[in-house]
Amino acid sequence: MLKAVKVRLYPTKVQQEIIASQFGTCRYIYNRSLALRKFVFERYGKTLAAHDLIKRIAVLKKRHPWLKDADSQALQQSVRHMDEAYRHFFRRVKKGDTPGFPRFKSKHHSRQSYQYPQRIRIDGSKVYLPKVGWVKAKGLRPEFAGKIKTVTVSLEAYRYHAAILIDDGIETVEPSHNGQTVGLDMGVAAVVADSEGVIVDPIDFERELLKLRKCHQRLSRKQKGSKNRQKAKMRLSKQNLRIANMRKDFLHKLSTRYSENQVVVVEELNVKNMTKSAKGTEEKPGRNIRAKSDLNRSILKNGWGMFFEMLNYKTARRGGRLVKVPPEHTSQACNVCGHVSKENRKSQSHFKCGACGHTANADVNAAKNIRDRGMTGYNASQQTAA
Ligand SMILES: [Zn+2]
């Protein structure tokens, strides 16, 4: 099984410079091969494969000798990444989506990275990065040795990290066949409500958001080009990273918990989900009171895609499965009698069926509808498979 571990790196000044030039050359190769592929496709209607583009690197090296300073494996890897992005793009076009065309990588992007696609040595608290040398690291464990598949070096918020992909050679994880199917509703009043009636409260980002606002204010007061502005910028990006990490942590815990079920059913993400916080009860004049919690919620809402990915691989590795169902009317339908009406939803959290009088927490009622929808779909697809 593949596992990713992130360790902090502490490169020396000289090593930092080498890493910076690796970022630059890998980005250059990524952009060059993307441009070439685009050009050849538009001009000749032909698609260059990744190995054709990798061969081109040698030609480029003759023209630009500085490319030789970079690790050639890492350069090839950035071509493969570009290829992946490109193919992912066409897969989505085929499915009828309108994704953005693969973008050129910018020097000014807040996160810089490159990847070594080979086994990399570690020794105690040091990791050997080709062309860079032995770099001090925190979080390495002796058991990583010999199991490393790829290493991604990144710089974000002035911190260096290595994301190490490890193959632990263990093929199966403890399978979960508890036979349970659970539906999850990304609720209005709660972050997640499940069909068992559990309501998960959101984590409170308010203090962190307040700090973030202060970081923004401080930055805006600093003079352009000054050392202090540089420092304020650093604080701001650190705070952003902190919030992102808190969210990731929360979603990891939540997805681990729900992956114990055999089947987890969620709604497909779409426009309805995105505007969900705006409905429920009609907007009242005292909207500002809700503004803060809206912001809090929007942070989590933007993480749903990530949450579903986590759920997907976590259920899969335990022998379970994630099912996505269309979201139409899941919040307006009565789970007992099936009656659908806007009137059923009395408020954000209160559901009362106009036909049979069934009352419930609105998000839990929705989660049950989602579960039932997933179960019918799931059974149907199993039958056709048999
Ligand atoms: Zn009813």
C-alpha cells in the first residue's frame, strides 16, 4: 500500500539555492513541453506522447546548458506530470465537463515544487536529494529506508517540505465489512449530518480568521519593497497554511471515521451544494450575524472535494466503496412517505412533512434520503454486474 508522509526539510543556504534552481528548471521543462504539445496539436492535429517530449529534453539541454545542472530524473518527471494534467483535462472534456485547460506554471505561484521519481536514501535525520546533497529533515523514520517511491520537494510559506511516497509492501488493510451503508449530508446547520442521526459540528476557525484579518491589515500598512512588508507577507502565508492544515486534519479524521462503513453515500458536488448555505430559511435582515459563520463554513465547503477524495481511497482500501448520487430534492423529500415539498423544510434544521407529519432534523432527513438513493443505485449496479 502506498502511503504519503510529509517531513520538514532544513536545507542550508547553498542547498536552498540549488533547490530554487531545480524549481525553476522543472517549471521551465513543464511549460516548454506543454507549449510544444499545444502547438503540435493545433498546427498538425497530432498528440505528442510523454516519451516524445522526454526525448526533447536532450535537445533543449544542448541549446540551454544550464538545464544540465538540474536532476534529469526530476526533469522527466515534470514532463510526466504535464502529461497527466493534459490527459486528465481530456478525460473531463469527454465526460462533458468544461475544465480549465492545463495551465502554465508560474514563478509567482505561492507553492513551488518538483519531484524525484526514484528511490532516495535516508540516513538518520538526513535525506539525500540528488544534486542537492544530504539535507537535514525532521520526521524521518528508519523504516522508510528502501521503501521510498517518490519524493516531492516543495516550498510554501517559506518552509521546505519533502512529501515522501512509501510503498510498505502490505497489500491489504483490515477490511471493513460491517455491512453498513451510511448517507452523509453536507448540511446547512452542521458540517455533516449522517443517516444514523449523528450531527458533526464544524471546527471553529473564528480565532484563526481573526488572526488572518490582522495579518492582512498589517500587510496593507507596510511600505512597498520594505523588509517589514516581506515579514508581514510571510506571516500572512503562514496563517493561510495553518488554516488549510487545520481543515485537512479535520477532514482526515472525519473521513477515517466514516470509512469504517462498507458503503458511504454522498451527493455529487454541484451548484446546489455551492449555494446551499444561502437557502434554508429566508435571509433575515440580521444577515451580518451569520456572516462570520458563513465564512467559517465556506472554508469547509471548499474542502468537500478533498473530503470525497479521502473517503474514496479510505473506503476502497478497506474493501468498501464511496457512492455519489444526484442531489435533487434530497433536502425537500420526506424520508418516511416520500412527499416532496419546499414547505417540508421549516427552517435550516427543522423538517416537518406536510403529508404525513413526520418530523426530524432536516440534515439527518436529507442524509437518510441520500443513503436510500445510494442503496437503490448500489443494488441495481450489483445486479447488472451479476
Ligand atoms: Zn412524509
